[in-house]
Amino acid sequence: MTIVTISERGQLVIPQEIRSKLDLVKGRKLFVDFSEQEGTITLRPVAPVKSLRGFLKGTPPVDHMLRTVRREERRSDERKRG
């Protein structure tokens, strides 16, 4: 555990070791969560949009999935009718 000091402007310095491990650089955004019940503040890095690129790789496009579902629904309806 590391102790940091809050400046007059309400700022604090995150130790270099932690910044390096989390790839926190100037301009990087963080979620700030305050738990009144626990009396804690939690900082979590916001995932850069670039890091999300390709996370759905290998899954069919949504329009393809919708066409497939609709086709199956039509076939099911046709079977019910006769």
C-alpha cells in the first residue's frame, strides 16, 4: 500500500510503478467510483476505444444473424400453416 497526499487543488499523484503497470499516461481517462458505505474511492482505467477493436472477431455480423433468425421464423410459421 502506498500513501499519497492530496494537493490544494484536490489532485494526487499516482505512483510511477502503478502508472506503468496500468499504462496510465497523460490524458488517459479513469472511472472514479465512491462507495459511501465502505468509505473508499476506486479508480479504474477507461478502456481506449482502440483496445476494443476486433473483440468480436469470429462472430457473424448482426445483420447476418438477424437474417438467419428471420429465415428460421418464416420456415417455422410456414410449417405451422401447413
